[in-house]
Amino acid sequence: KFPVPFNITDVSNTTFRDIFRLGLCLPLPNPLHDNGPRILYVHGSLPEIYSVEEAMTVNFVLQDIFMLEDDYAVVNGLIAIVDLKAFTFSYVFQLTPIVLKKFIAYSHESIPLRMKAIHNINAPKIYDTVYQMFLPILPQKYHNRVREQNSR
């Protein structure tokens, strides 16, 4: 039902391991208020040799790990702090409506983790354009969960 890139079974793949080692998605050691949602810090400094879709694949594998190993994430959900300082035009060209729709469908319909909030920080001006393109395909309940902090 879901696109092949998001159904990773070979975590020994060198590309997967290289992206994983970049530490693009880092869970903070303590949940919010020591008993709340798991907080993830996501930074977008992905080298040009990797695609956004490949980075999303690594993110989904990490979410699978959270489902299996992290009771805070399963019971209380996730809060993502996304640092968009490195968000560039090359990312924009990769985020086609088809890729965005696959990403949303997979994260919304197949992963049972609840995303409580997404806080985007250091967002460049181009991000607003991408977000407006992204908004119509985003489920309604997520519209109030995505927040932008301190745009440049």
C-alpha cells in the first residue's frame, strides 16, 4: 500500500547507515516534564548527495524503533523541533506534491505514533511557500499542530 522507499527492511544498506550517522533526528534524553511526549530535535543539514526521500526513510525507521522501545513516545506522542536553518532550494525541488503526499499518507495512516506538535525554527522565507503548498494535503487536525518560530 505504501511506497517502497518508506518500507525499509535492510538497515545495513550503506546509504541508510551514512544518513543515520548524520544524526538528523535526535531524541532528547528526557521527555517533556519527565513524563510527557518524547521530544525530537531534527536538523535539516542533509548533504547534497542524499535525497530528502532517503532522509525521510531513516526518520521512519527511527519512528519504528520508538514504537518498539519508547513507552513515552507510544503513550504520550512526539513533539518535533525542526531546525530549518539549512533548508535550501534543492530541498524545495525535491518536495514535489507527490513526495509530500506519500510522506503524509505514510506518517498519518501507517505509523501509530501521535505527533503532538511540530515547531519549525530558523525557517527561511522559501519555507513559507513550501508550507502553503503542503497545507492543503495535510490532514486538518495537523493544521494547528505545526508552528513556526522565529522566521529569518
